[in-house]
Amino acid sequence: MSIQAISKTFDLGDGRQVTLETGKLAKQADGSVIIRIGNTMLLATAVSAKEAKEDVDFMPLTVDYREKYAALGRFPGGFFKREARPSDYEVLISRLVDRACRPLFPDDFHAETQVLISLISGDKNTLPDAYAALAASAALTVSDIPFHGPISEVRVCRIHGKFVINPDFEAIQEADLDLIVAASFDNIMMVEGAMKEIPEEVLLEAMKVAHEAIKIQCQAQNDLLEMVNAAHKKRDYCHETNDETLNEQLYEFAYQRCYAVAAEKIADKHLRSERIENIKEEFIATLTEEEATEKKSLINRYFHAIHKKAVRAFILDSKTRIDGRKLDEIRPIWCETDYLPSAHGSAVFTRGETQSLTTVTLGSKLDMQVIDGAVLETKENFILHYNFPPFSTGEVKMLRGTSRREVGHGNLALRALKQVLPSAEENPYTIRVVSDILESNGSSSMATVCAGTLALMDAGVKISNPVSGIAMGLISDNETGRYAVLSDILGDEDHLGDMDFKVTGTVNGLTACQMDIKVEGLSYEVLSQALEQSKRGRIHILEKITETLSEPRTDYKDFVPRIENMKVGKEFIGAIIGPGGKIIQEIQATTNTTIIIEEVGNFGMIDIFSPDKESIEAAKKRIREIIAVPEVGEIYNGKIKSLTQFGAFIEIIPGKEGLLHVSEIAYERVENVEDVLKVGDYIEVKLIEVDEKTGKLRLSRKALLEKPEGYKEPERRSNSGQGGNRQNRNNRNGNSGNRNFNRR
């Protein structure tokens, strides 16, 4: 018996076909869909509890993206050979889908909901992140879970001046803009990506191109829905109990008071929060103890909505911020570099009540991060870690490992700074940047970008341009059409506002962005204004950064380990490594260096890593000796490898020996070679001949000595008599020596 699946196919616009399929796999889930493009297949499922838990006033949504190694015919790494905790790449895809879908559930729908997306078949050239949100949205769309979709996500890249939707992995490497955009039919929901110092108008154009492609994908989901009869009616739910009388009483009591606190323009976050909390406590004091206990959750929910409405109204009415700033005004900034004396690079960046202490550590290729994913197998020489300890917001929380938020914020800062790093040829180091957030009141990821720029320059990393970052916010009123774009938003403005748009860039253009929208309907006119306003803010912040440190150090700090590069023909790699690694290990041990060799094309790329310059020079000298080609007339400091009756064999460069004949040791006659030379000693010799046929090397020590006054070259004796016998013996010895040399 075979099951007939329901499917819908659409074209990406370049002949590639994408198929949505449901009704065949995972049928006990509330909704399940297979996405298929070429050999890549994603399975997405959506399941939601029938009832919400008590006192839950938010949307408990969990989105998880996982890759099955079997999807590409691979074994997972590690001892257990089993997929375990999600990688950073999987976490980042999960966040992309979550941020796109979360705003589209009904405000009063609080049932626990789980969306799981699995890569079940794949290939190396199709990145699944561009299709994960499409799979998730399709699974929700064909389910009975209330969802104001569909939505979809696409990757848009600009490659050689042209925008391409969902390009393959190889093509992405040529792009100067790599953007993931999520949207519904009508509105952009989420944007995240990196770019190589592009103008703001190019980013806007890319978003428009992406939105047109997304509309086709949304229509395909609706077409699939039309074929799934069971999904036409969404489930009934009632997840909130309300008390309108209480709501009205609280509104009458609190709205003007909250508005008045906003109008006080209190810059201190904790003082402002305390004043707002006091208003709620004053209202609770008007109730009986029984009422206060019984209606606590309702009071909290209603008060939050009232506070939000009051603050938003104040900003729209006054065109002023709750901390007293103008709409486009940046908080006070102070910076300091070289703050930590033992770090390779360090900086403190403080903007208002947000502070990042950032360090840079420089390492060798052995410190590179190995990415061993099911699809991506790479090595990264630039790593950025973002840490958000609870004390930064004055809270007490358990430390339970790196959070998804920390992974996401770190990735945004990494993308922003990666665009200005020197090339691999110019930068031999593996670079690790660590941002520890010491204070937080809005936009700590952007503080990380600014502090990271300063720390990189303090470490002597030759970045092409300083990078700054700013978070933009939005307060809007659909009924009146009023809106206010806010620069450098506070935590409250993020929490109570409609947009969090983080933008980073240099004086030349944008390097990264991340945008989340919390409302339906955001025009390109508003986005354009936000980008223009962000540019003015970024330039202001860049001025503060360059006042502190205008360019990278001319050299690394004295205690920074040094790395130098050498490039040799690949035919020399084996000689440098030696049998079983004997030669390279000996060089490392005697010169106190770490040497890494990689074959790249027709060359061997050598990195020499050491705490001091002298050690590197010693290692380079040894390597040059190995790769050197003996030249007639050159003088070598050779090692005596063996002695014979007729002379000595001298290793002038590793693996290359020549014969120092007894007649070339000195001007005076040498009766016994062992009286003059010892095995293991070093001696300076001159290469006087290379036999064209055999390649044998003839050496001379005598040629480097001063010729005695009146010295005459001895005349050749005849082959008769005793002298002749001696000459014959010498000839035999010489021939014996030649045979020995040939054996060598």
C-alpha cells in the first residue's frame, strides 16, 4: 500500500524547482511538510498543546533546526558518533526561523508550541538555511494551529552586480552582499546579513528583490493549504481570562502617572524602573489583600500594556526620548584601549549604560576553529565570542552555558568585523575576539562591534577601516500614521517599541545588519529613513572611536607570539617534513618554534610561530638550507658526516652531501684525515664543481685558506717506480671513494 502525498511545486525563477509535500510523513504531528530542492530535503513539523498552562501570558514557542549526518552519508564526530547538542550553525538557523514566525501568532494564543526542522537529505552546494523558514511556515500553515502566515525566507546575494535568490555555496563566496530576508505577503519581518561596505540604497534594493521572491513562496503555501481539507479551520482556543472592570480601573489610575514618569526624562534605568514599579504597587495597595493575590497576573499583564501605551504616546507627542534625548541623539561615549596589560589587544567601549570589555588573542593555525557540520566542513581563523553575564543587568541568574542569544549576538558582531580583516596572505594569525558585557541597557551587540574594532587595532591587526554599530528603533501608531525613528535605543525602547534594527559599517558603507519587526506594516520609506538616520549615528560613533585610536598599531606588542610565512615549491614539502616528520620535529625542537605546512596548489605554505623573532629567523634559515639548490662558488658551513682514507663527506645542506678530497683540505699535505677532521664537526667549504652527469659535488676547504707565500701547486708524478705505485694506489683509493660516494 502506498500513500499519495499532497504536493505543490514552484520555480525559484531560474529553472530550479522547489516542492512542498504533506500527508506522507509524520502524520501525527499537527502539521508536517517536506521541502525538496534537488537532493536537499527538509522535514518540518509543528505541534501545539491544546491548552495553555496557568498564568502564561506569552507565546511559549520553541524552534529547533537539526542536521542529520546521514543526510550527506557521514558519521557524526566525537566518541558517541551521535548527533548531540546543536552546533552554532544550527542555533543560528533556529533563531532565524523563530524571529520570523513568532510575531505572527495571535497575541492571546499561549499554548506551548514546538516547531522542529530536520535536514534529512542534503548536498554540499545547497545551504538549507534559506529554506528552513519556508518549511516551518508551511507546516504551521497546513496545521490547525492559529498562525497569521504564511511567511517565507530567502537568501539574496549580489554577485558581480546582480541579485541572485538562494545561490549555491560556491556562488555565495563571490558575493559582496549576503542577506537573509523573511517576509509575509505584505511585510518584511526579519533581515540579517553581511556585506562588504555597500551603500544603504543597495541594502534596500536587495530587500525588495527578496520580498518579490517570498511572495511566490507564500502563494505556493496557500495553494498547498487549499488541497488540505483538514487545515481549513483553525482550532478554537481561549487562553486568557479578562476583567474589563479591573483593566479600566488600572488604566484610570496608572496611565497618566506612567506618562508623567516618561516626561521626567530619567536617564538612570534602575531609577526609572523603580518609579514605574511604584505606580503598580500603589494601585495594588488600593485593593484588598485577597483581590491583589487573586488578580496578580491580570494586574501585571494590564499594567505592562498601559505602561507601553503611555511611553509610546509620550515619544510620539513630544518627539523626545524617555531619557531626555532627541530622537536621533546618541548617548555619551567613552573608550579606552590597552586596558588589560597582558592581553594581545583590549578595549573598553561604553555608551550610556551599555559597556563592553573586549579582548583580542592572536594564535597560530593550530588554534583555528574546526567546523564539522553535516553540510559545512570548514576551518575558521576568525572567532568572536559574546558573553552576557547576569550582573550586567543587575540580576541573579544561574549560568547554564552559552545561550542562543549569546550565539546570535556574537555572530552579528563577527559578521560586522570580518569584512574589514586583512586577507589570509596579510594576516597569518588565528584571531579570537571575546566581548564581555559588563553593563547593558540596549544594543550590547553594537557595543561589541565598537569595542572589537578598538581591540583589533590595539592588537596591531591591520583592519582596512574602523567599524561602528548602532541599534535603531521605531515607535508607530497605525491609527494616526505617526511614527518616530529612534537612534541608539535603550532596552525599554527595544522592549516597548516596534523595531530593533542593528546596523554596522565603516565610512565607506555597511558591513552587517539585523532587523526584527514587531508590527505588521513597515514601509520602505520608514526603512529608508531609519538607514539614513543610522548612518549619521554610525559616523558620530566612528569619530569617537578614532579619537581614541585612529589606526592599528604599527607592530604587535612585544609579548605577542610572532608568525611569519614562507612559500616553497610543493616538491620541497617532503624534504622539510622528513621521514616520519623527523626533520620538521628536529627544527621545531632546536629553534623553539611551531611550524605548520599546508599544500596549496603548486606551493607549500609554511607558517612559523614563535614567541620571539630570533627563533623564527633560525627556523627560516634551516628551511632555506633544505630547499636551497647547491651553487658552484658558494660557501657553506657543512657538517662532517663521515671520514674515509681519501677525504670526508660533508653535508652542506640537509640531504645533500659533497666530497672534500684529502687534497682539498689544506695546502700542506694531510697524511691522516682523522688528525684534521672529526665526524659531527662543522666546517666551512666551497663548492667548486658539480658533475653534470652524476650530480656529484666537489668541495674545497683549501680554496678558503690563504695561500702560503711561495706556494706552488705540486707537479703530477709519472706512473713509474715507487711514485707511480703510490699514484696508482691513490687512483685506486680515489676510485674506491667514488664508488662509496655513488653508494651514498
